[in-house]
Amino acid sequence: MGSDLADRGEAALRAVDQLLRDRPVKDGPDFSAAIAALSHLRDALIARHRDGAGELERLGRLNAVLTVVIAGHYPLGKVPWAQIEAARGSLATLLTELAAG
């Protein structure tokens, strides 16, 4: 995994971890930080795909993680913490795969 992609991946994981630690009721800076960090990681993965790395499947998985976090930021009811925890696991798996090449 390239240095920029690794840095963005670590930042995204830290942001999601912070979100899970703080568990705000909704609409707060932790959600905004996690969404921004995940979006920056997605931008780097898109660039890698455009360079020929063929990352569509991984982009789809990352978009799913981002979607779950956005759903928590603007919930129709209670914040879906179990789904956000599952998305965090998916993100960690994705980052491990990217690091392995």
C-alpha cells in the first residue's frame, strides 16, 4: 500500500475508533471527522484505481463503510452502533488487504 493510502487508511481507522469511543447521540464533530477521513481514503483509492490498480471491489466495500457512518450521522432513529462497529471491522480488513498488496 502506498504511503499516502496507508496514512489515509490509518487516519480513517483512528477517526472511526474515536467515534466509537465517544458515541455521540448524533450530528457531532466525531461523525464529521470520520466521514472526512473515510472520504479522503476513498479519494486515494479512486486515484489508485485510475492508475490501473483495479480497485472497484475495494471501492465498493469502502463506500459501504462510508454509507453506514453517514447513516449514523443522520439517523432516522437511534444511532446504529452495531452496524458502525461492523463497518469498522470491514474497514480494518480492507486496510489489512491493501497493506498486503
